[in-house]
Amino acid sequence: MFFSCDLIRNRDLSAFTNVADLASATSLGCASAPEGIKESHEGDGKPKSPAPENGAADSSMKALQLRPTLRVYLIRFILAFAVFALVMGAALFYRQALLSLRDGRYLLAMILGLDAVFLVAEVLPPLIYVRSHSYFVGSGKVEARVGVFSRSVRAISIPQIREIEVRQGAMGRLMGYGDVRVLSGLGASEDIFMKSVRNPMRVKSLIEELMGHSPASGEIMQEKNEK
């Protein structure tokens, strides 16, 4: 676009179709652009995004998605695999002796089958529990989702939170997990219980930080079912 210094001096801004033209004109040294029109540029020539005011944008962007950790089942898994390996090893070691017995083949198969069932019964339920529970902190709410095929969702708006409890046993402190209970003050049925989540103190700190930026009013989000 063609422009002259007179346009800048006379502040005839309508002659410029965009900020880029105005920036090019002012770069000639004719005059400085009016306050509020100036725009800073980064090294690549692109304008910088405006900074968030009062930290509100930063707070709204903070969120945390988490599930129960398998660390709480570590000892259980170790014992289950140890028993499985012990029974399996003993059965294979005495295999010839078992096969020499009448119906020894069926006895060996039954021992190995029960051993496998024991392992599945010890390992599968914790895996299902972890996959069926998830929690979300952010966007002005604390949310718990339970279920695999059909899902129940419960959420508490940040302004309605009255108290946050964290419980960690000796093993939890050692391995970095614990329970977080979010109390709404409307009864235990409306509270959210995050069981065996990693870094429970971090979860509590994030909720408390969101409570500091939340509005003064809010309401409990009713439980709903998703299918």
C-alpha cells in the first residue's frame, strides 16, 4: 500500500487497512503511531499475544487428569507372582511323579489351572478398578468418573468445596500416593473421594489454588449417568 508521512502526522488512520501497514509507515520515522496502536514483535516478525491480566487466564488453564495408581498394589502383585511361580515350579519339578500316579495327568492339569486362576484373581480386579476410575481437577470443578461400560459422573464446583483431606500411610508416603477427599459440606454422598492417587499433596494444592481464583458463588453439579 502507498502511504505518506502526511497521513501519519494528520493521524488519518482510516487510510491504513491493518496494523502491519501502520507499522511499516511508522518505521519510516515520520512519526510514532498513536498509543494503543503500537504492537511489539518477536524475532520471527509475528506479533506477541497479549499477556493475561491478574493471572486469571493462567489459573483457568491449570488442570489435572489422574487415576488411581497401581503402586498401592505392588506388594500384592509381587506376592501373587511369587506364589504362582512357586506352585508352577513345584508342579513341573514333580511332574514325573505326578504323571506316574493314576489320573496324574488330570491332577497336574488341575494344579496348573488353579494356579493360573489364582494369579488372574489377584491381578485382574486392581487393573479393572484403575481403568474404571478417573478424576479431573480444573475448569472450575472437581470431577470423579466411575465405570467401564456405563459411567457415573459426579462433580463439585470449586466454590462449594469446604474442606480437603489428604490421608497417607507409611507405604503411601514412601511410594508417593494417598487418598484425597473433597468435602462439599452437603453430606458424604456429595463428597468426592480420590483413592490411591499419585502426589496427593499436589492435588490438594491445585484445588486450593483454584479456590483462590473462583467466584464467590457456585452450586453442586448433580450426579449423572453416561452410557
